[in-house]
Amino acid sequence: MRYRTRVTAPAAALFGTAVALTVGGAAHAAPGEPDAPGAPGAPGAETLGDPVYPGLGNDGYRVHAYHLDFAYDATTRLVDATATLKLRTTQALTRFSLDCLGLDIRTVQVDGRDAVFEQAGEKLRITPARPLPQGAGGTVRVVYGADPRRIAQPLTGWVVTPDGFAVAGQPNLAHTVFPCNDHPSDKADFTFRVTVPAGLKGVASGSLVCTENLAGGRTAYTFRSRSPMATELVQITVGDYVVKQRQGPHGLPLRDVVPTARAQALEPALALTPGLVEWLEARLGAYPFETYGLLPCNSDDPAAFDFTGLETQTLTLYKPNYLLQPESKIGSHMMHELVHSYFGNLVSPATWADLWLNEGHADFYGLLYRYERGWPDSLGLTTLEARMKATYALGDQWRRDSGPVAAPNAANLFDNQRYVGGVLVLYALRELVGEDVFHAIERAFLDRYRNSSATTQDYIAVASEISGQDLSGFLRDWLYGTVTPRMPNHPDWTVTPVATSFAVPRQRTAGHHDNSATL
């Protein structure tokens, strides 16, 4: 696994001209200096306290909308961009910050007036001329340039392709694509405007609302997401694409964005989506967003695309060659990614320690889908019970080498303990409460936290409420214990003694999603 390193911006960061805002207050010191005596408010904290990525996020405000305006130059392969954020302060602020890395910041404005700014590490510090009062709404406009090729993997959220790019921001890389409050607890509305030269298409998460024909053969496409989105789920892509439309269950519009040269070859995989949606809706309820589809972007280069699939909202990113395999090889993985529309996208993790809620559920339903069709899994097993028995035997070893299911760190966040280890927790819960109650818990959790974020404790609380029994001890033992609990209804299952040297197979390199070995 490759790990992120911290990069500090050059000292000669550009500064805008400070212009007084209309809110009152005393003079304010320059960024990085103590606030002037008597200045109201304080700098916002440059963290949201995430237990896995403590450097992510910024406090003192919440974002309720982003508008991202990207213009791609096919000759230079550079992007000129403007990010406009609508936010509201939660405290009086003399300074606030956005997460930002590897972007060439040109100007920053707050409420239409130039603001002082500096880039330091992975933060863009912004100082309005006057402090912002608590509870104030505001508009921040950041004009910048980006070279998608600049930052080597895995330090970038850009997937570079021969004819453009796609975006892969999970878990902590969206801020290499646009300045943001890069944490899933601060979900927001998104609109996108993507301008491209002749011969290319620009597509983003959500639905197309406007197409503009511009001078020089350029076209601007505007998309809007109907539901709030975590920054890590944003998709913006440019390439030589054909957009294929089809209808899903109950008239759901399905949209695939496919490399033109591969459209015919990829059609068998794309045609599977309506059946996948129908199967999952019978278990988790109506698909929660305005559209769904696949984006097999035009690259299989491991240096640019070191994962199989990523659940960017309404448009799942895929490595194209993966989808050329038979249905028995790809169907369960396609289900896994679709499940993320519910667990991960509709309900996002409140912290990255809650990732098992995403990946455990995605693998749970992906495996069920596989076994219903009699497709052997990666271990040659054909039933969920057999897979869970084999996983149960590894329980203590995984807890030793990878920690408890709901207590990951940045190094082991995306290994098997969060995936199949999470499935084992859900299986144990289903064995304890029964299938009907389990499904009621699942739907209640999704309904209660739809379009927001939820913690592991939130899931435990819903499970206890719906089942009519206090499940906190049971689930906390499964999620946080260092010893694997007894499996309900299976007293004969045993745990293999812990070996001195054993590694839980990695499921993913930092920042990218690949669970193909799991399923």
C-alpha cells in the first residue's frame, strides 16, 4: 500500500487585496499571525476531529452548496476552474480555511470582495477584511488552475485519461480537485458547469439541466445533483464519450457515460443495471437518487487507475476492461457499488471510522446476490453461511492484525476487516434478530439518516429500537471487541488461534476503491 505524505505549499503564496467587508469589527492581523487585541471571533479550527484523518475538514462553518465551473483545454490538458461555496458560520470567524492541495489559487473573494489568503500544507486559509459574525451566511469564490497530471498517485483525486480526466476523491482527495470542506459529515448541494472543446463531452454527478454552445466550437454542460453529496462522492469527467440512456425499474432514468470506441463492447455489462436495481429495491426500497449509471472512463493504465470501481454519486466510476468480463465475474461487484447508493451516498459515514457501514453493507448484499445465482466466490464457496464460517475462523487474527471492525486507522482503513469483517457483524445481527427484523432495521436506518451522515452508534441505536431489545452490548462486542464473540445459532463455529505473523489482505491503495478480491 502507498501512503499519503504531507506537502507544504511554497512560501511565496499569492495574496489577494484585502477589502473591508460590511460587517463591523476591529483590524485583523495577517494570516498566520495572532489576531489583533479585542478582535471579535477567532480563526476556525482546521480539523473536524476525524479519528482516521484528523487533518481533514474545517470547523467554524458548514457548507450548504458548491458550484464548480471547470473549463478543460485539450491542448495544454489543464483546467481553469472556479469554486463557489455558500456557507454559514457556526461561530464568529476572523479567519477560516478550506481543504486544498496542489491547486494554483489565483483569487479569493468573500461576499464579492477580495480576501487575503495563503496556502499552507493542505489548507487554504482565508481572511476576510472584517470578521464574520456567528450565524452569518456567506459566499466564497475561489478562482484557480489545476494540472491533473501534477500530483503523482495516490496523492491525487484526478484520474488522467488520454482524452481528459475523471475524479476519484475517496476518502481524502477531493480537495486536490477543488477547495472544499473535505469531510463526509459536511454534505452539500452541488451544481457543475463543465466546458469542453469540440469532440469531447463533459459530464458530472446529477442530471443535465443546460447545454450551451459557445464560440470556437466549445460546449458547456451544466449538471445539478438533486440530493446533497459528500465531497468524496463528486464526479466530474471529460472525454470522448457517448451517453447511453435506458430505463430502469419504475421509470428510473439510467445514464451510462461510455468511451465512444468501447461502447459496443461494454454494452453487455451496462445492460445488467436494470436487473441489479430491481433486485436491490426489493430489499432496501426505492433507489434514492434521480439517476444511476456507470462511467467506464477511458483508461486502464494502472498508474492512473489503480482500482476497479468507485461509488461516485449517481455515476459509478469503473476500469473499462473489468466490465468486459462475464456476468458471473462482475455481477456481485456491480451490486456492491450499487449498494453504496444507499450505504455511503444516501447515508454517509459521520467519520471515516464508520466506514464499515459502507463497505460491510455493500459486501453483504453483493455476496447475497452472488450466492443466489450460484456463482462461487473468490474462495470457491457458494453460500453466505459457508463464507461467514470461514471468515469467523479468522476473526481473532483479523482483530489482532487490523483492529476491530469499527476502529480502523489510515493504514488499514480499506482492508478486509471493514469489508467481509463488516459482513460478519451484519450476519451475526441477522442471526440474532431474524431476517424480518434485520430488514426492518436496515430500512429504518436509511430512512432516518437519508441525505445526511450517521455514526456506528446511530446504527446501534436504530437496531435496538426496531428490535425492541438493547443491542448495544452485543453490537459493541462485535464492532469494537478484541476477541470474536460467539456466533448466534452456530455454537459449533470456532475461531482459529492467532498466528504470530499474518496480514489481512489489503483491499485498496490509499484513496482508491478495489474490493474485487472480496467478492
